[in-house]
Amino acid sequence: MVALLESEPRFEVAAPPVKRCNLLLHCGAHQVERPDVEKVDTPDPSSTWYPLAHDEVLRQTEAQIKAAGLTILSEAHALSHGGNRYFGLMEVGFEGKIHDEWGWVVGIRNSHDKRFPAGLVAGSQVLVCDNLSFNGEIGFGRKHTRFIRRDLPWMIAESVETLLVNWKRLESRFGDYRCEFITEMEVHDLMVRAVDAEVIPVTMLPKVLEEWRNPSYEAFMGRSLWSLFNAFTHTLKGSNLNQLPRRTTALHGLLDHAIGLN
């Protein structure tokens, strides 16, 4: 995933019991309604570049999510860079979900300025605090090349199948995090490693440490990997929207390695 500018939108998800995604935006980006996404003009193609309309990616994703038997509970949309960049969130439900402490979201992004290809990302939302994390991005569209419109439905369908696999893995992973208790020495080591892995800048470490020592939510008082995970994601809340998937994917990799889940 390419590094992105700090002028990307930020967001957080609104607290339950209202099931609604809410994007908190800044630096020129703005939250929009569905009709606003439909109105964005799509640039003309060139001989090697075939841009996709933001709304086309959104509609095809929505159709494939429903075809997979998933329910869309809420959605939110953001535009930045004069409408050239789009990021959306859909909160989804599915049959067989075991835990009610976290929910699942799918992130959708697209660009008209060749900054990044269209893609999806599997995400999780911890309901008690609205912390968000993502687990790997699934790009499709071959960077907006020829025949992308012809191939878009099956490419998104395959991506949604991969999202389902990722969500089921996350169910198991979060259960392991909750059962793994860690020492202060291990916590300090993981914080240093998190800086090395570019999960978080060193300037934000004091906030992570404070959230670990004095959690904002009683649910994270236990000294487990789950508590540390939420100390990180709480600190990252509201951070750069397009950097958040990369950062939280790296966080999962770091914590998975710590308990031998790789």
C-alpha cells in the first residue's frame, strides 16, 4: 500500500446502539451523502488508463456483498482532492458471527488521479469504543487498465469472498488476543517494535502507554494482548484514513508474531 499524504480524510465510527458509520474528516476532505458520490465526474480514459466512476465501484461492491448473503447495516462516504479520491465504509452483518463485542466493516476506495487502484479492505469495529482496525487490502482493477469494466463484477465477487475468509480469521484472532496475558516488559518491547514496524510514530507512544496503564474503557482493564491492541487502536482513532489500513495491518502482524499466530 503506497504512502499517502496527511491531507487524506479521517474518520471514526459512531458509538452503539445506533449502527451507523460516521467519517470524521479534515484538511479539505469532506463527508458526503450517496447522491454526492454519484455526481462526481469521471475523467476520460486514455490509451492505457481506464478510470472507474466512484459510484460504479460502490454499486458493484454493494451488489456483491448482498449476493454473498451479507447484510449492509450502515454506510458512510468521503471525498477528497476535489472529488478525485473516494473512501467509503460499510458496516456488515453475516450469519454465524460468534461475538457481539466487535462488528465488521468493509472499506472501499477509488481514485481518479492515479494515486491508487480501486480496492477493498476488511475491517473490524470494537463496539464499546468504536476502535477500528483493518486486515490487509485487496486491490483489483489492474490499476484501471483495459477491460476493467467488463471484469469488475467478478473481481469484486472474488474480493468479497476473501473478505469473508479474513473476517472469520479475525474472529479467531481476537479470541486469542483476549486469552493472552502479557507482562509490562513485553508491553514495552512491543511498543518499540511497533515504531520499527511503522504501526505508530514514536511521538504517539506516550498516548499508547497512557491508554495501556489507564484504559478509557473498563472492558480493557485486563492485562491481555486484547487490551494492548485497543490501546494502539484507540490512539490511532481519527488518524489518516488511507494510512489506517496499512498501520493496523502491521499491528496485527506484530501482535500475531508475538503469540505465534503467523
